[in-house]
Amino acid sequence: MNIDVDNLTSKNSVIRAIHTSIKGRARYKVRGLHNSLALKQYLEFRLSKAENIFQASANHLTGNVLVLFHPDVNLQAIAWLLQNMVLDYRRDIRQLPPSTAPKFTLANVVSTKNTVLDKPINQWRSQLVPASVAFSSLTFGTGLIHRYALDASILLAIQKLHTPLLDSIMVAITALGQPPSLVLTCLVWETNLLYRQRQTQAATFGIAAVGAISLNYLLKELFVRTRPALWDHIINVNHYSFPSGHAMVSMVVYGLMGYTLAEEFPQWRKQILALSAALILAIGFSRLYLGVHWPTDVVAGYAVGLVCLTACIVSQTLHES
């Protein structure tokens, strides 16, 4: 069968590709999907069964379908697949009486293996539950360290690890959370998103970065906690200590970058998230190793940063779905 690609992706066709800048990821405008919850559920059900498709999310509010698929699959092939599904749906609806028309309910979709749901309530649960557990653990940890006055003890224990080589490594790691490095990283990432026409992600990232830095400054001015001085610092520091700006801002900036990359490249999701977490933890530990923050500064910074990161991820997910 010959596929008329030009007709398939034209403005007046059933399916129109609108975001195709990333290999293996595309968003399509589907005629008839707007305000049709039944078609949304039908498409997600069918796409979950399709070969070489990793993830699919339809949005009946915007009329868009986001598809993550094998990089070797042609964009037009996905568009053709979507068009056939829409035509099948219309054919089934026309031929069957209303009482016997196929109903792809939430229960049907949930029971289907490997189906992806994009209902806001399910997205919030999937992202907020682990984030809430992590936030509670970090808050509890901060309370325990403060309650039993373990700040100084932990820093002195870490000081025993000092070697000239580790000093150089930790200075290099902590530099990744310094304002110059963060500003450069943010500008490069923001430019990359805008170049690929990812306006929603670019806006979310920009707001997240500026918001995290501003909030950290306000919190430091609120708590006015002095930095530890248990030994001579080998790096220059200024401003107050609580909460750690390196921990908090790194959680937001590198965390959001890692999440975005993991969503774009689901085949490497675990590796990307693991590397992002390792980087964030290493930056926080470097502050303790260098003796410029109390442990409660770092743990609290992670806790506040996690709240900001979760809010940004939920907002970005809802705007993209």
C-alpha cells in the first residue's frame, strides 16, 4: 500500500506532526481527539499494544498525542498508525449501536499491561507519593541531626577522610554547584530547549532555576545561620549557611535536567536518573567534606529542593500531556 506522506501530514489531514525535533519522540495533533475522552482512551489502549512504541500519552484537552518510539521507526509510520487507529475508532462507533459501542474505560486501561495513563490524578500520585516519602525522610533526618547535636560530629568524622587528592576532587565537584557553573549550565540547557522548540520545558526550567536561587537567598536571610568553622576552608564562601544553596539549587537544576532527559530517552531512563542523583549527592557531600556547611544545611537544602523539583515536574507533565 502506498502512503501519501504529504497528504498524511498536511494541515487538513486527520494526523499532523507538530513536534518532531527529537529522534524517537514526536507529538501529533489528532483531529477529533479534542474533548473526546473515549478516543483518548481508545488511542492509549491501541498504542500500548503497538510494536516499537515505548510510551504514549493522549490529551483530549489539547488534541495532542505524545509518542515515544524506537529511533529507527519512521515518523510517517507512526502518523500512519495513528491515522488507522482513528479511522478504526470512527468505523467501530458508526457500525455499532450506542449501547454496544466499545467502551475503553479507566478500568480497562488500568488492567492492560504496559499501558501509560496521563490522567492528572494518576500523574500526581505517581510523582507525589515517592517525593513525599523522600521529603519526609529528609525532614526527619534533619530533625534527628539537630536534636542530637550531630552536626559537628559528622563534619569531624568526614575531616578524617581528607587527602590532597580528595581535596582537589571535592573542589572540582563543588564547582558544579557554584553560581558561575550553574548559570552557564542553565543558559546552555535553556538554549538547547528553545532551539528544539520545547517552549514548555524551557519556561518551566527557567522559572525553576530562578525560583530556586531566589528562594534559597530568602531562606538564608530568614535563618541567618553562620557557617561552620571547625577547620580552615580551602575555598572562599560567603553569605549564610542554612539551607545549602548548592544542595537545593542542584536538586532543582540537575534534577529537572535529568528528568527531562529520562523522559526523552526512556531506554536509558534508569542510567540517566542514577547519574543525576549521583551528581546531586556528590555536590552536597562536597560541601560537608570542605567544611563549609553543616549536615543539617545540606539535608534541609535537599528537602526544599525536592519540593520545588516535584512542583516543576508535575507542572511540566500537565502542560505536555
